[in-house]
Amino acid sequence: MTVSTPILADPAASFLNILGRARNQQLSLTELFQMTESLTAAGATAQAGELYKLWIAFNDSNPLLHLAYFNYAVSLSKAGDAAGALHALRAAVRINPQFGQAHINLGRTLEDCGLTGQAVQQWRVYADATADVTPDRINNRLLSLQHIGRVLEGTGHLEEAEAALWQAMELQPSRPEAAQHWISLRMRQCKWPVFTPSLHVTPRHFMDATSSMTIACYTDDPIFHMAKAHRYCRTNVGRPADLAAFTRNPVRQRSGTGQRLRIGYLSSDLRQHAVGFALSEVLELHDKASVEVFAYYCGDPAPLDQTQARIKLAVDHWRDIDTLSDIDAARQIAADEIDVLVDVNGYTRNARTKIFAYRPAPVIVNFCGYPGTMASPYHQYMIADERIVPPENEIYYTEKVLRIACNQPVDRKRAVSPRPTRASVGLPENAFVFASFNGMQKITAACFGRWMAILLATPGSVLWLLAGDDSVNERLKQLAAQNGVAPERIIFAGKAQNPDHLARIGLADLFLDTFPYGAHSTAADAITQGLPVLTIAGKSFASRFCASIVSAAGIPEMVCAGPDDYVHKAVAFARNPASLAAVKDSLQRQRETCALRDMPGLARRLEELFWQMQGDAERGETPVPDLRNLDVYYEVGAELAAAGIEFEDDEAYRQRYRAALAGLDEHAPLWHDARLWPAPAA
């Protein structure tokens, strides 16, 4: 991700603006490095030096001050100022005596000045100071820092957690655990840019460490999402070491026998959770004359909640497998003679993906829990819809895609409290209220910039967001002020019980979706409460899901072609409330007839697909996941994602990949695949 500063018409004024930001501690270290590099590249080395000096003088409490001194020393050395470089390097060493690279460069600079004795002494000081460093001590320090970060994050001390995790990252950048949490923390706190490379942690380290879920919040790149999911599966799931001790079940003949098809749903979220809410009514509506339903719960043990109690009544068999090992859970599924096993977790929290690696059922399906492909050797099917995965986009998924009308099940029986007044939730009575109830981690700098543009174009309107941590809320208010929007126009909705939250949603006028990771169940909740949702359809599963919900609700006109169209439509609706009233009327008229709420139709369609999969299995036609070249796509995607392109049309996107693949093939021929590197026509 790159950070840019507005270029003013007057370059001198622009530089003065940058100096002012540095003086007022509003210029991040990453921006400092980028701006000084740009100035140096443009031949303005004196200005680059002036910026370094001013930043160092007014940011002396910054925990990364030693890095600023170090980079300043590098620029001085390139300019031939050896004395200045020595001063800067000595300052870096004083601030952080453990900063090895500063010791190294200080010795080299002394050597270049002919002071070889002092150079050797400098290196010896550092060598002696690290004499007690052993692999065990490094590993224990790493684990200690990770635990500190985890506990502080859990107790809400986000800034302190971030600092501890950063130390762990710099200690061993190739270990992804700390970086995954650090990146997630940055996203939850709306700290942009999210990635802030240092001398030790490179942009590639960040790309490698970002989880396959989190990457969907960062880039709308379904090929990279697929390759990352494959990499995660291979690294963290792999082939079970005890696979030989597990006996797989053969395909059982069910078709035409009058027997019910045995369906298993495996998830940690069959409880009071978005997934539990979504599946409750579908499970109740399954035709028990056609399918026998098993639920395998692998979530944390907790007091029985109303949603889980309802699911237990809906299914034929409930199995709590949380305490079972992966192989024993797989044996339980095999003993139940499951024909079709549905993975309702994917790579999400508390997932038990290793259970699927044993292939405990002849057919394994990815559905409802994870916004993308599993890219595993054992997930053969994915259930989606034509909006999320149009036929031309099937190349972004390793499973065979089968379709339903809409990928978001809803529960038409959910409790909703009486609607409150605007005043009772802190909203102005007569203002136009834009809302977005997505999690903070989905808000990007570009997304927030669009919201500010919308507010600036619609005086008197407000933006209603789900509250985050107090420091995050304050940060967003400050960012609004920097964009010329009065901070009081950003209003935060505190935590509420689900029935109360559903009731207050309808107080808003227009829901503004995030991009590239859009709303899922949150969008369905909004539409259910009569609130229109404006969304952008991208390329990936996560960026197209909301468009599916909006279209299934009967208002496809709310799906925008791109960011500019999104801003234009949002402003137009606020300026012409009658046009938005027509959309709301359309929603109301179609409420009980639209595909979004046709749960009986969804249950029947799922059963049809399960029987179709069973027929494929009985004929020996179960698809084999296509995993060709995914390592190559990962290497290309990691480079392209770092370019920070937020939105582009499909052809431009694919052409970037093809060009990169062509370069790799020219160096060493690639195997052909069915995606973007097919074999030449005969």
C-alpha cells in the first residue's frame, strides 16, 4: 500500500505543508521515508535532509526514532557527508543499543574514513552485547512477546498489544503468527496505511503473514485470494500424519433406493452467531423424507443459547465434537455414514479443517461459512450464486461451483424489538442518515475517503457507524476533520442486543457498503429492516456478496459499477429523497416474494444439489479440485497486491496477471492451466 500526499499547485507550498505535518507529528515514519525518497529521486537532496532533520527534532518520542536516524544516515552517506552519517548512526545506536544494522553501518563508515581500529571496536561492542543470544532465547522471547500481544489485545489495550507484536515481528519476520495479529489490530483500529514496512519487515513479509480471510479486506484480487488459501491449507493443514490409520468410507448407493441422503453440517458457529442465525430456518425446512441431517458442532463449550437450542431441534442428529481429536471426529462422521459433508467454517476462527483432510465423507462441500475458495485437495464443490460467481469467474475457484438463488440464507423468525426514535439513539431527527454497520476492519482509507466526499457533497447529512474502541472512534473523527467534515457528523452506535440492533437499523436512510470486503449478513439485516444498501460489485467473493443480497431483494439498481458511480448515487439519493423512497417502496412490495427470503425454495434447491453431488459420486464423476500453478499465482499476486490498486475492470486485472506470467514463462517455462495460462491453441 502506498501513501500519497496531495500535490499542491505550488511545489514550494506543498513542501511547506509536508514540513508542517512533520512539525505537528502528523507525518508517519512510512510517509517520511516515502517523501524523502521521492525528493532525493527528484534531485532535491537538500530538502530531503531538511525534512529528516525537522522530523527527528519534533518526533523525538517516536518509538521508531532510531530508524529515522538510520535512514537519514544512509542519505547523508550517499551525499558524501561522512561526518553527518557518523553523527546520525551514533544517535541511532544510543537510542537503540540492540539495533544491529546501525552498528554494522557505523563500523563500515568508520572503516571508509580510514579509522579501521574504531570500526573493529564498534563491531566488537555489538558482538559482545549479543554473545548470549541463542536459538532458545530468541524463540522464548518471540513467544513471550506474542503472548503479551495476545493478552493485551484480549483486554482491549490495543496500542500496547500492537507495540509488543511489532517487536515479535522484527525479531523473526518470517514467522507469521505475530504479524497476523498485528495486521488485524491495525485494521480494527483503522490505522492507515495498514502495512508499515521497516528495515526488517518487508512488504513481502506482510503479504505472506496476512491471513486468507484478512487479505479480502485489503485487496479485491480473487486469484491471490485463491493462491493464499491454497498456501494456508498446505502449510497449516496439509496431509495428516496418521492418515493411514483412518479408513475412508466408499460411496454408498442411495439414488433410487428410497433411502434418505445423509447430510452433515460441520461448524463452530451453530449457535448465536451470524452463521447460526442464517442456517436456523434452512435446517428446519429440510425435507426429512429426502435428507437426514447431522450437525457436528466444534465450537467452544458454552451455555446453551436460543439459536443453538433451535438448531438442535431442527436436525435429526446433534454431535458435539469439540473434545474429539481430528481423527476421532472424522471417525465419528464416517461411522454416521455421511454422504455429503458441508464445511460451514472454511478458514475462520475455531475451524477444524484438518477433519476434512481425512475425507470422512465421499463428498465435501464449501458453503455459508467462508467468503471464497478453500483451494484444498478435498473440497470438491462450492455452493454460490450467479451474482457472486458468474460463469466467467469460475477460474477463481478450485471447487466445482453449483448455484442457488442467493448465497445468504436469512431467518424470517428472528426477534426484532419495537423501533426506537432517532433521538433515543443519538441521531438528529431531520438529517439524512448514511449508515454502515460493518466491522471497523472492513473500512479502508479509500472507502473512508469516499464517505467523506459524500458527506461534503450533502451538507447536513451524518454518517452512522458501529462503535469501535474509543481511540478508534476518535481517530475517525479526527480524520473526518482533516477531510473538512465536522467531527460531530460521525455518530457511533454502541453495542446492543441483536433484537434491539435490528430494530434501530431502519432509522437510517441509506446503508453505505464497504469495499473490497462488503457486507454479508449485515446487508441482509439492513434490507430485512427496509434499509436500502448501496454497494460496489468487485471481482472477489467478498466484494460481490453484497451485490448478490441486493439483487436477490429485487433492487439491483443499488449495485454500483465502481467507486465513482457509488459516490454519485449516494449523493443523488441524499439530494433527491423521493428517488430513495421509491427504492424503499420496491423493497417493501417484494419483501415476502423476493429470492432473499424464499427459505423453502432455498432448502429444496440445496437438497437438489446434494442429490446431484451424490449422483456424481455414484457414477465416479466427483470433480477433482484444480490446484495447478497456484504457487506461481501466489508469487505474482503478492507482487501485484503490493501495488495497491483498489479497483479495475476485469480485463485490465487479468492482463496484469498474464503479463507477469509471460515474464516468468520467458525465464523458465510454466505448466499450462485452465485459468490465465492455457496451452496455445493447436
